Amino acid sequence: MTGGPVPGKRITIRDVAKSAGVSYQTVSRALNDKGEIDTTTKQRVLDTAKRLGYRPSRFARGLVRQDSTSVGLVIPNLLNPYFTEVAAGALEAARRRDWHVVVYDTADDDAQELSTLGMLGSQVDAVVGYFGQPDDVIDRYTGGMPVVQIGREVVGSRFGQIRVDGEDGVRAAVAHLADSGRRHIGMLDHDHHGKASVRYTWYRESMAERGLPTYAGVAAQSIEGGQRAMAAMLGEHPELDAILTYNDVIAIGAMFQARLLGRRVPAEFAVIGFDGLVIGSMVEPPLSSVRIDTREVGAIAIGQVGQLLAGSKPDIATVKGTLLLRGSA
């Protein structure tokens, strides 16, 4: 769909600019009665805004200064500390630029993500986030706005991109477990719309290279999800002596459940997560993990927004994971 606003989507300042044949900045000056705009252009903008039914959002009317850059950070679950740490990195980087960041939680729900995308045009100057929607949908809803996607392998050509590459870390985790005598190493993955994650692929390939069998399970991204999945997996495969997980919150739940079932961690059962979150140092035993520099992810995202706003396409950024050994493996 091209040529106009998305049906049902709020009319944005960018829609007004496109219809009036002027820049976003010109519309902003006209609507806010700023100088440096001639009377005829100003009236054309105001008439266009009225015709389209443009209504400034509460955000645009006063929550943020009109001369300030605002960035929308879209995350699937604010309760997951991984996203909280990424958000902290983005906020810190934005403060250094005197920018504002507004955080949107989509609850890992497709409908909520679409609703959020529909609001963004009237509220922010750029978007950073983790998206489940296809790139063409994101492109259509954001209408030319600078977008940075995090954690997707391939993204639309106009978007900024940050890849999280934990392959070396996962390979190091499998090597550590195998070299310490573990032979029945499973993985609790996260369901990616019916597909295995790339983290599972890294695990499977690493196990195959060592001639070891694979054991796969799927867990919801929560401590409770990790507990349920670990209980089911140990019920089906009591021979397991180690587990890798899609992320740290799943790993913490898995470790709790293994101990509830009488497994001594790490003597009888090793656990390695993925993310390297601060919360992993607060459990007993402390959680081993493939560590990602979450704050760096947030900072890079803000940097890429700056490049896109300046009119240049940033290079793909890659944040690599490294094995962090604590007490659980």
C-alpha cells in the first residue's frame, strides 16, 4: 500500500508535509507559529492540516520541547531485564545528545505492535526496536521515519541494523560443557513464530561437530516458562547433565526447577544462559551465560538514529557474545 496514510492510522505531521509539498521542519514551524516561514506557505500548511484532520498528539503539544529530537524505543517485554538494560543504554546515550526516549512495551503481541507502530508517527522523530512485523509493514507504518532494528538477521534496505552475534559464545559454552565431561547437553529455545532461533542453530551445529546428541525444548521467555520447560525436558530426558537456554530468565527458571528436582548445580547439572544480565549474579549459584553488552546495544542504536537523521545510512553493527563463567557451569 502506497500513496497515503495507512487506513486507521493517525494523521501525522509527515503526512501533512507530504501533502503540502514542504519539509517536516516547515510544517513544525507553521503549526507552532515559529518565524522563518512566509505567510502563504504557513497558510497552505494550516489548510492542509485541517483538510487531512491532523491533530497534534499530547506528546507533541507539550510533553517534549518542539526543538528536541524524540526517539521511540519499542520492546516486546519491559519485565525482561535484557530489554531494561538495553533501554538503559539507549537512555544514557540519548541524554548525552539532549534527546528524549519514549519506551513502548508491545507485550510480545502482534496486534499491540501494530497499534504501537500506528501511534509512532505522531509522537517521535525516529524509531528503534525489536519487531516481529515484516519489514514492508514497518516501512509502511513508519512512512520514511528513521528506523533502527535490533536483533534481526536481515532488515529493509533503508533501516539501521544491529546484529547480536552470539555464535562464538555458544560454541565456547558447548566446548566448556563437553570438555568438563558433560555428554547430554540440551537446549531450551524460544518459539520464534514456529521456527527455531539462530541460537538453537549454533547449539545444534556445535553439538554435531563433537558427535554429541541434541535435546530440544521450547520455553516462554520468563522464569516460570523456564521452570515448566525444564520440568518437561527432564521428565522426558532424565539423562540430561547440562542445559543451554535462549536467555537468562529462562536459564534462571531452569536452574530453580533442576534444583527442585534434586539435581545439584553444577556438580550434577550445569546451566548456561544467554545475555549475561546483572540479575544472573544475584542467584545462587551465580548464572554462567553468553554475555552481550546490552548497554552498548542501546548506545549503538541511538548513534545509528543520529546518522539516519543526518541523511546517511549507517553500516550494519554487530555486537558479539562471549562466554561468562560464573558458578552454574
